[in-house]
Amino acid sequence: MSGGHRFRAVQRAALYATTVLCGTAAAPVLAQTADAPEQYRNNDEHGVDLTTGTYNPVIVEGSIGNAEEGISLVRYHGQAGWKDNWSGDLRITGNPGSQVATITFGNISEKFTQSGSSWVNTKANGATLVKQVTSSPFVPDQTLYIFTARDGSEITYTTVKSLLTSQTNTEPTSMTIAMASIYCNSSNAADCALPTSIEAPDGSSYALTWDTPHQCETTFEPPTYEQVTTCNVVYRLLDVRSRTSYGMKVKYQSNSWPQGSPAPAPDWTKRSGAKFFDLSEVYCDPTALNCDSVTAASSVSYSYSGGQTTITDDKGGQWVLTTSGGRVTGIRRPGASSDTTSISYGTNGRVSSITVDGETKTYDWTTGTTTVVETSTSGGESSTVTSTPAAQQPVSIENGTNDTISFTYDANGRKIRETRPEGDYAHWTRDARGNVTETRHVAKPNSGLADIVATASFPATCTNPATCNKPDYTIDARGNRTDYTYATHGGVTRVRYPAPSGSGTRPEINYVYSARFPHIRNASGNLVPASQAQYKVTQITACATAATCSGTANETKVTLAYDTPNLLLTQMTVASGNGAVSATTTYAYDDADNLITVDGPLSGTGDTTHYFYDAYNRRRGVIGPDPDGAGSRQRRAERYTFDIESRVTKVETGHANAATEAALNAMAVTGVIEIAYDTNGNVASRKLKSGST
């Protein structure tokens, strides 16, 4: 995730998305603090950062819901060690007046420098940081830091001290963090904060709950006998839930912290697993240590042995991770009998070689005022990458034939020029928030060719973070202009395209958004609406031959409905503006929110396509529409078989006499494709067979 990140994924893949963890072999996604992630990522095809020399694998362990608004658990590794995509922290270092605030979330890291009462982003990418102190009668002040990404998404960080006082309703005189840490410790505990909520401009959001047990002692110090309260506190990520009714509960090997003990049991921060829930189906208390009494949609589990961690993912596959000295040395994917990725390191701590599925790449590092890495593969390919350590970004890349591409950055680390081997280059002009206002391609020297220029216009000031880093208009290299209009929540409401002939009527597309409320189970088991709405596109209109044509035959109108607790699409109608022509398609889902039917626009259910899933929510088959109504022709059907890695090993095609799972299992097979893989995971063969044999 880069300077223009959408934290949603951060949210998943995010936001929309990290417990920053220690790099010990037996504690993946466990310990709560470590070095901040790299400010920039420059990974090659194997996940090796060509500026820092770290190895950065990414493993999706489990998920629930769709990619945009669901929840996933993603494991990362880098110079910060093991971490996941949900937790992070905010750390303030330095002396008052010249402090640095570093925020992390997943594998994202941003820095801000103090300027008076404000915080200035070092990347100048449009992101902001604001400190808020909230006061309420009879309640200690709460200190929050609001990080706003360039797309308007907000992450709220709550100080550990505020999390403690919200439970005790008492502000401690002093506080000790009773766990191994680098940044969040007794001397700076008040300057550390944890992410507690993520809010996107369209209303989609995530709430993070932290387990923060504490032991406090109150004394009265002479001679004034002033009350002094000293608290020992620890923290760990407990719960993540989305506004669209999805949740994840993290479980640990121990919940023990005996009274009077200076710290919890060693396994208190060691994870044993995670469970995923559809919260429109079941109730799960966000503060509970577990929700084992209700049925989870899927789960992930961990086991440990020496320097190895075994992950059983939500598809039942087992990953084996081997670490040594805080560095990953091996990864074994599900179904393999030995490591499928092996990593070696030099004495400088950087990757010296990596073997992935039988192919090896080596790295030879030279460090000084610049960092140079020479790479070569077993296939004979080579390259040389030069970077500056402070910038963490490459300044040149040279391939095996001595062709070099060089890069230039401004004072904030933003790329402004890329020069190619023959001297032609691209230059980017940016505004104060990092938006590209001009892209200029300059031809080779002495070519006589004119520059190719495209421009974009952005608001001069940022009054609404949800829209200010989106273009008001763009002009392409041929002078064609496209204009954009946005709602306050950031969704585009109108796009005006260039006139097809260069002048005259400009076609446009208009979007209408409506507030929709997801539903969630409360403690009584009742399905109730969420407290806040989310904006969804409910209408799209366009004209065939005019700019506007509302209510006429010239207009195409698409209407969308979201009638499930999780706001999944349930109906789409495409019609003319006057309603003379209309076609409606409906969508249905199972309890795991897998799409199970698509009913086409014809009357009745004969044009419905049915989808079927296995226990791991893998689509195992599909049965198509009835081809001839009351006729004798049967429905087309297709069935899939998977291996332990969830790879397709067999595709069977044929016919089914009904649209049921029993009919899928009993389908008449007319053709088979069998797929075999070698020990390195490559496709070794595909066999096409007639019939079922």
C-alpha cells in the first residue's frame, strides 16, 4: 500500500488494511510492538525489498464477506517482523516542539513532524494528523489522534492511557505498560495510541476492540497525603467488525494475569486462532474473550513447535513458516512436504538468495552513501538497483544489457521524473498534496518530436478530504476534457465526457447514492439496523445522443437494490427512461453470503443460474438456465474438484436434470479436464477426456 493508499482494504487488504509484532518464530502476529514498517515498498517478484533487503511475504489466512467491505486476516513480514493487516499504533518521539509522530496500520507507515500545534506529513501526500482531547463531565479526558488519508478515510488512534481510563473512570497518576516493547513502554506510555476505528467517507467503517486488562494500586503520599494511582496495563487486539455486519474475534493461548504479578503469562500475547462471524446471523460481544458458543462462518488456527509456526487457514490448508533470528527462512505452502520458499541472508542481515518453487535468485549488496544490489536468476537474468538509504527508494535500475532507467524525487520523496535508457523521460508535476497536475512525456534528444502532455485540476485548498484529492477535470494528450462532480461523501455523481466530434454535445453519466442501513444482531438476538448508514449507488443514468434526457426513451437507467443485512446487491433493473423497456436481474445469497442464484430478466425462474459451494466456501459447481423451458433439453452443468491448496484439479462439464445440489452430484458428465501440478506448484499437465473416464 503506497502513498495514495485506500486504508479500506487496508481494510482487508488496507482502510479497507496490524498488530505490529515481534519477529520470533513462535510468535507470529502476537507481540504488540516493533519497528515501524518501511515508509516505501520496493518489492521484486519474490517479495524482496530491493532497497532495504527485507523479505516481505503476504499470506491471506482467512476472510469473510466481499473484498470491499468484508474482513480478512492477512499476514505480513518486513523490517518490523511479523504483523497483520488490522492493528498498528501511533508513536510520538522526540522533545516537545520538535516531535515526530509515526503511525502504522498493517504494512503502512506514515510520519508527521510537529509544527507548532500542527502535524505536517513528511510525504506531502495529502494525509493529515490531528490531535483531539474530548472532555465530558465526571469522565477523565480522552486523547485521540485522527489520521486522515488522502481519500478522506479516517483512522482514529486512542491513547493507551485513554483506553485504561475509559474502563476505570479514573485517570492514573502514572502508568506502566507491562509487556515487552520498543516504543510503548513506561517512559512514553502516554504518547502511544492504538487504532480503534476506521471510517470511510461513504459510511463504511470498522471498529477495533482492544483487550486492555490492568492492575492499579492507590496510595496516599505524605506529607499532603495526595492520592496517587499507579496502573500496570497490557494490550492486545481482540475484535474487528465492519458496519456491514462482519466480525473477527482473535483468540490467544492464555488469558491469565494473576493478581500481583508484574506481567501476564508468557502466552498472553500468543495467538491460538481467529474466528469470522456474520453478525447479521449471530451475536458476538465485541469485548468478549471468545464467542465459542455461537457458530463461526470460518476460522484460522495456529500451532507452534520450535522455530516453526503452522497456520491452518480458513480453507483447511496448512502453511508452515520457519523463522530464525527474527527472519523468515522458509515457507511451506499447503500440501507440500518441504519448504516451497527458502530464504538465505548475508552477514548484513539482507536477503542473499531466495528459492521459490525451484527457481533461485541471488542478491549481492554493497552499502555506503548508496545501496546497490546486483541480482541474478537461475535463468540468467540480472539487474542492478541503486537506492539511497534515507529515501528508501531506487534512483536507478540497470538490466543485464546495461540499459538504465533513473528516477528523480522531490524533497518529500515523491517521484517527479523517470528517464529511460535512450534519454526520453516522463515528468510529473504535483501540487502541495501530491496530486499529479501534469504528466509530460518528453521524446529522445534531437528527435524533434513535441512533448505529450496531459493535465488534471484539483481544488486549491482541501475543505473536504473525501473530494479534494480527486480531479475536477482531466485533459488528455489530445486536448479532450472530462469533468467530474462528487457528493460530499466522495462518490462521483457526474462524469461529463468529451464531445465525440470534438465539439457539440458532451455525453455524461450520472450516479445517485442513497443511505442504506446494514443490520446486525443485538444481545437479545434481534436483527436491528446499524446506528449509521452507508452510501450505496442506487441509480445510474446515461443518454444515447444527448447530455441530459431524463424520463425519455433516449435515457438508459440502471436501478440497484441492496436488500440483505450486509447490503449485498439483490436486484438490478436496466430500463429506458420512460419505462417502455425494462429488464430485471435478481441475486440471492446463502448464509455465508456466497452468491447462489442469478435470476435473469425473463419471467419465471427458468433463466436462473445456480451456484454451489463446499464447506470451505469454494464454488464447486454451477448449473445454468433451462435452455428450452418445457422441452426435453437439460441444463448445462459444470463441477470442480480442488486439492488441499484450493487449486482446481478437475473440471467436469455436462448436463443436470434439475437445478439442485443433488442434480449437480448426479450430473451426466460429457467432458473432463484433469489438471496435474509438479512439486514446484507449476501446471505439469492438462488432460482432456470425453465422458467421465
